[in-house]
Amino acid sequence: MVIMKVLVVNCGSSSLKYKLYEMPVERLLAKGAIERIGEKGGSIKNHRQGLESILKEIDGVQAVGHRVVHGAEEFKEPTLLNRKVINKIKACCALAPLHNPANLEGIFACSDILKGIPQVAVFDTAFHQTLPEKAFIYGLPYRFYQKDKIRKYGFHGTSHEYVAIEAAKRLRKSILKVNLITCHLGNGCSITAVKKGKSVDTSMGFTPLEGLLMGTRSGDIDPALVTYLIQKKNMSTQDVDVLLNKESGLKGVSGVSNDMRKIKEAAQKGNPRAKLAIEIFVYRIQKYISAYLGILGKTDAVVFTAGIGENQPQVIKDTCRNLFDNLKQKPKVMVIPTDEELMIARQVYRVVSRE
Ligand code: ADP
């Protein structure tokens, strides 16, 4: 067994999180985060400087794993980085202009600082590349898919895959034999139907905006609302983008916060809009779970994870109340803490040992 120190790097637009593991024993050796990168008042100018300061503290890194948000149809699995692969990730920037450039900055900085150390990209979209065409093609003229790659991609793939594997372990079954519905409920929220270990449908779409009500994202709306807002309310496309991604969801409906803890507090004090926000949140999850139960047929478990899924038992109780009453074989309900970094470390270990 080869022992390997794997550094997992997650570069956001203004943040950098890392964890260092000893693999394959999965021992966490170090972790940390740098916030407010490049912002006024922050001491770290860019991701490179951030990584330099981190790598002063830790040594012996033998492989690096990078979380990359969008791998489009190019990347169906974790991939060892080289110039050709990096160029393909660059090409995916058009589909994820807010995320992929920051991920690439981390990749470039690590290539410079840790010359010769193998680096692996692990994509948020990869797990959903098994979706069948009927699940990922939108009802638009087909050329928009062929020419412009407009389709459902899905996100949070690393988290869905991790909890699916852990659920199969708890069920004492092979992942290839279980049907699951995995619910990642954090600030961003998504649900995935997993059939015999493979993602067959997921609630997020071309971007993370589709699907469930989220902290600040609207989730599903009538698409005609976008043109209505532009034409009748004189909003710019930028305004609408901000409205749907940053001002909507739990925050927009409740008028209190995007944080479920604060909304619950307000609801308990009788705030009607806070109550409504929670009702919509739960109702939307119920609709997706019900749809996926229909698609999957016999379902072994419904799994809840991430901030709300792991820490808000009342939300799970409300969601599951009466939901399975008409089923002959009821799925187990599980709460499994997600660990995207560990999943990335496992993938890196697998790819690098193979090479
Ligand atoms: P992100 O998607 O940004 O990683 P999280 O997974 O932490 O966010 O999810 C954020 C949501 O989870 C918030 O609505 C918050 O209220 C809820 N949450 C996080 N931690 C807790 C906790 N310890 N107790 C209750 N709710 C929590």
C-alpha cells in the first residue's frame, strides 16, 4: 500500500479552503481557509499568495486535488492535469464564468509552487454525466444543445456521490445495486436520483439556479418571468441575474435572512413570511423526492446532507411526513454528513496510484 499526502484545494472567487490527508488511511493532517482574497482590507492579494502562505506551513505534499466546478461534457471523471486538460478546463469557463477561473488560478499557482507534483481535477458536474438524454435535454430547438452545449449539467456531484457511497455502505449493499435519492441541502440545494449507483436525474440544471428553493436562489420559476421582468419592470439582464441568484429563495420570501437558523427563529416568533419560506422550501423538496421515487421505482434510501440536511431534523421530519405512505416498500431515511474534500482526496489517490 502506497502512503500518500494529498492536498485538497477548493478555490472560490474570493476564498481558498484546503485539507491535507494521509491516504489511503484518510487521516486528516491539516485544514484551513483564507477568506476575502483580493478584497479591500484583506491581507492576501490573490490565490497564489494564499497558497504560498499555506504551503509554508505544510510539507511533504505528494499529490494535489482541485475542486473544479464545471467540466461540461469533456470530463466524466477525475482527471490528471496537463496542459491539454487545463486548456479544456479553460474552455469550460464560458459555462461557469464565476467559478472555473478561480479554480484555474489555484491550479496555476500549485503548478508553479509544487513543480512536478501530480495534480488532479475533480469536477462538480462529473457524477451527473450519466444522466440519460431525456433527462438533460431542455425543450428548446435541439441545435442549442448541439451548437451551444445548452443542457442540464447538474452540480454538487462530489457530495451526491460521496453520500451515495456512504449510504450503500450503511445498507451493506454494493453501490451498483442501490437506488437512492440524495438531498444536498446547504446554502445551495440540489436533489439527485441515483439508480444502481449512477446519477440519472438531478434538480440543478445548466446553472445551479434550477430546482429547489435555496438560500438566495429562486430555484424553478416560469422562464417567461425573465422577459416579463425585463420588459415590464425595466430591469436589466444583470438586475434579473442578481435578483434570481442573490435576492430570492429563503431570503427573498422570508425577508429575514438566507440562513435557515434565523428563519426558524423568526417563524417561531410568529413571522408569517418566515413560516411561508420554510413551507415552500419543504414543499419543493417533497415534489422532487416524489418525482424521483416515480422514476426510480423501488428506492432503498432517501439521504439528507449538508448544513440544513445534517442539522435541521425538523425540516427532514416535515419533508418525510406522509411522503412514503402509499409505497409498499418504504425507503430508509438517512442523515449522512457530506465530505467533499475527502471524496476528492480518494479520487486523487485512485488516479495518481493508477498512473
Ligand atoms: P454552504 O452551502 O454555503 O456550504 P452549508 O452547507 O453550511 O452552506 O448550509 C448552510 C445552511 O445550513 C444554512 O441555512 C444554515 O442555517 C444551515 N446550518 C448550517 N449549520 C447548522 C447548524 N449547526 N445548525 C442548524 N443549521 C445549520
